[in-house]
Amino acid sequence: MSGLMTGRWLRPAAANAPVPIAPSLLVVVQNSLAVAWRALLEEVKNGLFSLCEADEDDITERLYMILGEMHAAGEAAVSGLSRFETPVREGNMRSHDRKHKDKQPDLAFRPLRGYIQTSNSVPAAIFIECKPIDHRHPLPSTYCRAGLVRFVNGEYAWAVDRAMMVGYVRNLCALPGGLSTCLDDAPLASELALHGSLETLSPTALGDIVCQSKHRRAFALPGSLVPAGIITVHHLWLHPLEPCEQSRCRDNTAKRQ
């Protein structure tokens, strides 16, 4: 019982500013998802899973189980994965204002103690929201207004400065053009409190395009009167071997050139 209620631990003051997450940790998560996706594509190829027929939860659950296998393998699966606890699917987390106790980000990667400097390890994680992209799930309504906005309004990742969106692309849509064109819409950009333009980052180790967008957050953390400030959201879109449908998202990239 050494150390239990002996006075050596003093409860720290609540943080009044978002905890910074090193971009290098996002790189590990992005590479892990890229590897897990290739394993899922092998299942599709062998007739064990159908990306075209599965819904969002089916895909996320399968990726989650593959990520668990990878975590058990550690560094043999992805370099840096041993810096994290086992990924969590739909782990309950309250909103910033405590009005909602059971918000459920699709996936969460929680670094081991020491990789994020925080006074509370519960809300200090890399939270991920996953959304399908196809004709039934348009970018503006599904990916942005039902997904990305949750990082802006304090439902998800309110205690950190970075988070992640993952798109399950089943049509002819790609980064950066599809998302950049979507965010060019002034009303939508205003709803998402977009700060600056979409930026392209280094790709995953397997060549997947990664982008980031920045968003202003107007809410304040408990105990603070200062807005939480900018959150940077990384975007990783994952594609099947062949498109499930021939619908397209709007992409004005060519018109800009």
C-alpha cells in the first residue's frame, strides 16, 4: 500500500489551456491507421469483408481489432506504436462544458505517461472521428457538419490542441482537392471557424496524403475565461482498392491552376 493516500500526491490545479500534442505522435497514429487499412484491404481481397457494403461502425470496429493486433506486436508493426496504450474505440468522454457525459470519439490513441505533459491523462489523447465519404454521405453534411465540427465546438478533444479526422472514401474523391473545395464554401468555413487554408503535410509511410486544417475554438476550459484557441485537425482519407461508386465530390483544384 506504499504511496496510497500518504500525502505524496497533491491534486494539481485544473489546466486552463489546451495541452500541446507533438506532431510526431500524430505521425505514428497516421502510419498505424495506414498499415491497419492495408490489412483490412487484404481481408476485402480475400472475400472476408466488404468495404462497399459495410457501414461506418463496421469499418471502424474492424480497424480497431486490427489495431489491437498491431499494438500487441508493438514496434514490429509500426515504429513508435509502443509509445501508446492500446487504442480505444468509442470511449466515453464528457464535453468541455460537462453537459454531455457520454460523447464517444470513434477512436482514441492515448500516449503513455511522459509523452504528453498534462495534469490529467484522461482528456489528453489523440481523438479521432471517422466518417464515410460517398453519395449518401456528402462531405459538407457528413464529414464536416457531423464530424469535424465536434472538434470546434468542444464535444471532442477540448483539452488538447490536435485531433484527427479519418475518411473512408468509397467514391471518386481525394485529398487535398475535395476537402479544400468543400472548405472554400464561406458559410461552411464560418461554421467550422476555419483559420487559414488547408495545408498538405508529409504523407504516411505508405504514401497516403495527409492534410491539416486549423480552427478557432470560442469556448473556455473550466476555470479559465480565455478561449481554448486554435485546434489543428489532421485529415487522413483511406481508399478501397477500387471505388465502390463513380460519384464525385466537388474539386476545383484544376480551375485554380
